[in-house]
Amino acid sequence: MTRSDLVEDLAARFSQLTQRDAEQAVKTILDAVGDALVRGHRIEIRGFGSFSVNRRPPRMGRNPRSGEAVAIPEKRVPHFKPGKALREAVDQRTAQLKDASDD
């Protein structure tokens, strides 16, 4: 699902929202999540999952073409951990789809 798919789905589910309002809502939520992660905060959405920032320490890598050693600096990367309800829902729905396709 892409961002535009999400906007379309949101506008279709809530008839009082225009396409522009749905787009603004999605943009606002994603910006808020991104801003919180940049500030180092952890975001938890009950039943869905949590977003946090993980630190990757500096390390030595290799240039695949030349084989030369390259220093890779420390990085901070976003991380998503799905909640129990989301994991169970995905597992259940994929099992149902698999059973339906086997028939």
C-alpha cells in the first residue's frame, strides 16, 4: 500500500472527509511520527506497534569493486516492532487467504 492508496482508502471509509482532508491527515500523522523519531522519542500505538530509533555503531566495510576497506560511520535508523494484536491479525488473515486459495 502506498501513501496515495492510504489517502484514497481513508477518504472512502469516511465520507465526511474530502480527498484533500484525508491527504492532510495522513501527512500530519507521518510528519508527527518522523519529527518524534528525529527528537529521539519512542512512539507506541497500542494494538499496532511501536517505532523507535536504533543506533548502528561504526564499523569497517569493504568496497565490493576494489575490496578496499571503508570506514562506515555510526548511524541512527528507524525501527518498527509490530504489536501482538497486529502480528496475530496478520497471521490469521494470511492463513485464511492461504486456505481459500488452496480450495
